[in-house]
Amino acid sequence: MQQTITSNNSKIKPLFHWKCKHTWKRSAKNTAWCLLGCSIGDFGTILYFQLTSIPWPTLYIMILAIINGILTSIILETVVLSRQMIVSKAFRTAIGMSLISMISMEVAMNSVDWIIMGGAKLTWWIIPIMLLAGFLTPWPYNYYRLKKYNIACH
């Protein structure tokens, strides 16, 4: 239960804070599910271009990886939610997830790849670093949405 504060004109406003362990745990779980979906499409796209040596500019590959990451996240979320509701509602819920969270996750992962590897290159040791950046970047935002608005993407 959120605490409330009263202002001078007697309106009650919820007191937001960053100290709720339950909300941090729940937002971490939500962020991890999103990371799983995003990383499947992202890593799959980069790996495809890396294995096939298709001569696309690195920036185009990374943009496509971001788009595919968001799409696979939406697909995974639809599948997960379809166990709790009808598929059409699950899809609408998945589409309504926070694009801010997904885009920030994707940009963080691809920025790490770009800075360390030069972009669109996967090695066994870069993947955990990309995943860590992809997790940590949207996690506070997901906590904020969950705590302030009780809105979660999963």
C-alpha cells in the first residue's frame, strides 16, 4: 500500500519512493521477460548477418536487430499472456507494453556491441555484457511505472 501526503489544498497524492523491495523484484522479473524476448530477435538478427556475411552496413543491421528484438518481445509476451486470456486480448496487451522500455533496452544492448565490438558482431563474452546493459537500462523505468501507476509489461 502506498503512503499518501496532503498538500495545502487538501488533495491526497501518493508518495513515490524507490525503496520497495517487492516492486524492485517484480519489476526485475518483468524486465527479464522483456529482455528474453528482445534478445532473441536482436541476437538472432546479428548472428544471421554475421554467419551469412551479407554486405549490409552495420547501422542497418543494428536497426533491423532492434526492430526484430521488439517484435520477438511482443510475440513472446502474446504467447505468455495467451495462457491467461484470449489471444486477441493478449496481443493487444503485448502491443501496449512500454515501447520506451523496449527501445531503451535494445539501444543499450546494441550500443555495447557497437562500442566494444564495432557493431553487429557477437562473441561468447560480449553477450553477457550486452544482456546486463539491456537489463539495467530500463529496470528503473519499469520500477517507476509499476510503483507509480501499477503498470507492468508482464
